[in-house]
Amino acid sequence: MDFIFIEGLRAEAHVGVYPRERAAPQTLELSLTFGVPDEAARADDITKTIDYAKVIERIRAELAARHFNLLETLGEFVIGLLLEEFGAPWVKISIAKVGVARGVARVGVQIERARENR
């Protein structure tokens, strides 16, 4: 299996349970790695792979339109997009809130999932 990765995708999102987190969007940093068909490399054809530009656009649109209480839930949602909408067989994601706690650069989660019927 071949993989595409997106590192350090910054997006504004409404996520959190604390009042200060609900009051305004926060900057999140996302990194994703997802499987793509081996056929894409052989065919040299973008229609045989997952277009990372479309993935980035879709993630940003969804994060702007929704509120998530937990990063874990947000991560599962994004993974669902990759698995179901884009057809990735495997996805790993890390999501971090940037500068959310004093003296801490980032706080986040990592999640890895595969499609059940690969």
C-alpha cells in the first residue's frame, strides 16, 4: 500500500467543553497519513488516487461548520470522511490544540483506523 501524508495542516475549529473554548474558534494542527491504491503510481493518474487538495478543502469546510466537544470525536469524524467518502483503506491522524495551556505548546490525540472490509 502507498501512503499520502499531510503534515501541519492548520485550521480554525470550534472544539472543546470549557466556556473559553466554546466562545471562539481555536487553531488546530492536523497531520494525516492515509493509504492510497498502488495503481495510482503505476498509472500516473490522479483519478486513481486520493486528491490531497480535496481532502484539505473538505476538512477545513467541515471544521468551520461544526462544533465538537472532544478532539477524539473530531478525529473519528475526519477519519470517517477519509475511509467512507474518499475510499482510503487506512488512516492515521494526529490533532493538536495549539497554545491551549500555559507552558504547553500543543495538546492533542492520535487515532489510527482501517476499513473493516479492505
